Amino acid sequence: MELLNVAEAVAREKNIDRDEVLEAMEQAIQKAARAKYGYEHDIRAEIDRKTGEPRVQRFLQVADPIENEFTQITLKAAKKTKPDAAIGDFIIDDLPPIDLGRIAAQTAKQVIVQKVREAERRRQFIEYQDRVGEIVSGIVKRVEYGNVTVELGRAEAILRRDEALPREHFKTGDRVRAYIYDVREEQRGPQIFMSRTHPLFMAKLFAQEVPEIYDGIIEIKAVARDPGSRAKIAVLSNDSGIDPVGACVGMRGSRVQAVVGELQGEKIDIIPWSPDPATFVVNALAPAEVAKVVLDEDSHRMDVVVPDEQLSLAIGRRGQNVRLGSMLTGWDIDILTEKEESDRRQEELHSRTSLFLEALAVDDVIAHLLVSEGFTRVEQIADTPTDELAEIEGFDVDVASELQQRARTWLEENAAKLQAKRRELGVTDEVVELPNVTVEMAVKLGEKDIKTLDDVADLAGDELREILGADQLTESKANEIIMAARAHWFADEQAPAPIQT
């Protein structure tokens, strides 16, 4: 029973299963037996789970013909000890108990220690893999080049320098709270990665301080952080009788101050979340006042117009306020003063009016009417049903038909000119056939000496958007173009390399 008692004690100390310890002991005994009788033999060890008695056996497989005389036996020889033996059966011989010498005992100990350590690491990985997304507390064990190793009871975690708050320094013995954002199983054991800069660290801290968040009455919809400096958190109440911002702030700011204290004084703006993007952006840019919001859903951009005296407040120090607002809402935000917005609108009005004057050969009145009705491109006029165009004040069916005919004629002529220029620049047909690429885009690429699929494939997404115009091409469409251009590189492979943007 001594082996069972030892296995029980080790399993309890290391918090692993007893059978895993016994399996490690069996491997140790097996290794010692093979060292004694010869490594070429198929020798196996087993410990009785009830009595604790170790048993060492040699296995010989019945085979014909024999390929390995140390691990196989002929059918004729096998029938002498087992009359009903058949090809593929095993003949098992019991071997005398192993009397471990000093070296064998040391080897057995090493095997047991190694296997127990592996089992412990496996248990740690499984345990902490389930705890990804939790806040844990530990003691600083050591600090190396700013990277902190934290003792978490039976495991160690890593708080890298870039995951700690700026100007935050730890020394051995300090207690630290952080967010587990990743657990990886590596050769040297499970690696647990912690962070104090992760947006969800702040969200979890609020959940600990605000019971309404823990209970699900208040939801944290989005978090944006500039770690150690400033943060914005958007909250929504599922109970109309509870103010989400007031609940998170707490009586005299007690709840938010508890979070601020943990984050070394990081300033936190708590704002109400809204399903309406414009309203949400206005809230996100607080404390700045917003005069007007113009959305462009295709490019997921938003022009925010503020009074002249609110410009610096809206942008924030080193662009912090608008950057955090953009991170929080997921929209690209451009801040404009009322004067800048007026100038831009006049410029757009002039450029669109000039386009219609040239393309449709109409007078200023008709061109202005089309612009005021929201038309921005000649294609829109060509594709709009005639009866809809005729509904514009001052238009009739004849005028609408004539405008459509002129628009289509101009588009055909313009397309022919662009095709001719594209060929003159040497842009290949394969480039024009890429998804989302127009002839006009191909001309712009040719002017930048980008003429073949390989030329396009060598670009990054932001480079392509810069050439074609960020307002003309979203990031996802730019990446789609580049992936399509790279497809011929991987014709014989399973998958293309990821795009570096």
C-alpha cells in the first residue's frame, strides 16, 4: 500500500488526479525494467490500483513470419504455453520484481517528477483557459526589464511592460490585479498573459463596483481607453427607471472613483449608449457641443460640425477626445468647424454643379436643381426612373428623358476615353476585371505606375485607398481587391497570406 499512499500524497499536494501519479510511477518502473532486461524488449509495468503491488511483464506478439525476435514469437512456440494462441495474440511473461539500484532509482524519480510536472501544467492550462476574461489578483514574484511575473497561487502569469499602465512600477511582493486575456499551452508550460491596459479590464472593474452591471440591468456596450490617461465607456440601462450613468458614477462618485483609483487616476467619461450612430457620436464627443452630424454609411465615416470655440475641446489634447470617440463608436470621425463645413459644402456644390453643366450641357438653374435634389454623380441621373426625375419642380417627362439620354451619352463617351487612356497607360485587362475596380480606378492606378496584378498585389490596403481615394473605397473592399490580385500567387496552395494593413 506504500505506493498508493505516496501517490495519494503527491496528488493531493499538486492538485492532480491520483491515477496520473500512478501512471508516472508505472512508466518509471517500466523504464528501470527495460534498463535491466534490455530496451529492445516490450516490457510493461502496472501497479494494482487496490493493493498497490507493482507487476512487471514482458509481451511477445504471435507473428508469422517473425520480424523482431525480441518482441515477437512464432505460432508454434506460442502454442506450447497457450494452446489456443492465434496470430496477433500476446504471450505475457511475468518478470521478477525490480530491485532498483541507486542510478535506476534516481532515473525513476526523474521520470515521476517530470510526469507529475506535466500533469500539473496540463491541469493549470485547463483551469486558466476557462478563466480567460476574468480579473485575478496575485503577488509580484519578480520583475525583469519591466515584465512582471505574478504568482497566482499554483500558477504564474506574465504582465508584460506594454500591458501595464504608463509610469506604473512594481516590485517584488506587491499585490497586483489584472485581466487574463490569453492562455497558451507552450513547451515550457502554460503561459498566462495578463493586462491592465485592456479595455475589458475597465469593464470588469465596473462590473465589480456596480451591482446593476453584475445583475445585467445595466450593459457596458463599448469601452475605449488611452491607458493611464483617459477613457470613455458607453452604458445602456435595460430598466427605464435606472439612470445608467448615475448608477456607474455612484453616490458622490464613489463607484467611479474606486475604478479610477485602481487605474492610477485615469480619467473616465461615462456616456449613455444610443442605437442611433449620430446620437452616439454626439454623446461620445462630450464635453464638446456638436452643431451638426453628416453620416456617410458607405465609407462608415462621419463629419461632425462644431462651433469654432468648441474645436479644440472636441479634438482634445493631441487628438485624444476624437480618437477615443472614434474607437468607442467604431466610426471614422472628422471634426469640422461651422466655417470649414460651410466652405466644404460650397466647394462640393460648385464641383457637382460644374460636373452637370459639362456632362449634361444644361444651364445653371437645372444644374443647381439637380444638386439640391441630392444628385452627386451623372450615373445617378442615368439610373433614376424617368417618372421620378419628372417629379422635380420645373421638370416634365420630356425634360427628364432628355437629361437621361444626355447622361447616358456622356457616360458612354467618358467610358471610351477612360478605356483608351487605360490602354495607353499599359494597365492590363486583368486589373480592370478585379472586384470593385472601375476603369476610372484603373486609370488612377496606371498614373501611379501600377499596371499589373503583381503591382496591385504588392500594395497594402491603406496604400490602395490613398491612391484611389479613401472616400471611394472602404478598407474591406480595398483588402478584397488585393486578395483577388494575389490569388494567382497561391494557385497551388491552400490559402493566401494575410494582408498587412
